[in-house]
Amino acid sequence: MATRSDTADTYDRDAAARSALYALLARAFDNPDREFHAAATDGDLAREVDTYLERSSLSVERPRLETEQGYEELCGTYNRLFTLGHAEYTDRTDGSLESEGPPVPLYESKYRDVDWNAINVDLARAYEHFGLSVSSEERDHHDNLRLELEFAAYLARREAAGETDAARARRDFLDRHLDPFATALERRLEDVEATFYADLARLLERVVSSDSRDLRERYGASDHD
């Protein structure tokens, strides 16, 4: 996600930790690289999460967050769950082919009974309001999970720099988009054989839920309610 401007002031410890958690989750739900795999196998990932949780006031119980899969195996699991569709012949006599997307799409619109365009336009407006845009190199929809997590991280950084409007905007964003998305994603991953990524989804849901609850307590319910 590209920005027109950013703030590099000293951050509030709590909000900065929440920003770091969202940024870490965005990386966790991207294609795994060898550095991330190493952190997920030697305990560094869990320790990093613990550090951020200790610095924040979020009430979150961390799942296990470790995998015994090798690097190539973890990549295969990621692709099977999040990127590869399924296709099979329904009638080989006439060549009828039935195809499906991945079992666990990483797009909010796949889990919402809301028009795809309405979701993505709303997100585009929210990003643009804070001087953000989807990078031309990304070429992805605005409702991609990683982009939404990066936006939550950005808003938390702005809050940490003293911008109350950014905190209120995060409250609204979580309520309208990321909170229902995280809940649906966790439920979907519970239904497939994906222990490590199911744990990541549990962490995501708990962080979003706790953050949203705290923001509501501080600023009241959003206009979306």
C-alpha cells in the first residue's frame, strides 16, 4: 500500500504495539518466505506476538503459533488454502468442468452478503481519505486481507502519533469491515485441516475483537451500529 504522507513522531506504546500486531498479521497471511518460516518453527513468531501483546492493553490469549512443517510444505499449505482453486469434470462425456476458488479466500467480499462493488468502493474511499492507495505493483482488490490489515496498522500508527481521528476511523473500519471478516475467516479455517493458519486466524479474531471493544469503550459506538 502506497502512501502520500506518513508521520514519524514518537508513538504511544499501546497504540504502537497494536500497529505492530496488525503489521505482523499482514505478513503472516502473505505468501510465506524462509524468514517467516524460520520464525514460525523456532518460536520467534510467538515471542514477537507476546512482546507486542505485553506492550498493549489488549486482552488476548495467544494461540500456539508454531508449525512443524518444512518450508516447501508450508508454502504448499498456503497455496492449497488461499490461492489455488479446485476443478473437476462433472461429465467427462461432454467435457463439463466445474471449478471453484480456493477453500479459504483472503477477500472480505467472499464472506459477506454485501455487493462486491459496495465493499471495495467503501474501502477505496477510506484508504484515500488517509492518503493511501493500493500500489500499482499490487494490482489487488481493496478487500484483500493483507491490505485491510496494513490499513489497520497504519491507522494505529496515526493514533499513536496523537491523532484521535485515526483512532475513531479505526473503530469504524473494524466495525464495518475487519471485525466481521476476521470472524468469518476464523470459522472457515476451523473447518479445514490447517492447524497453523487456524491459529493465526484465532489470533487475528482475538486482536480485532479486543481492539474494537476497547475503541468502542473509549469513543462510543460507530455510526454503523
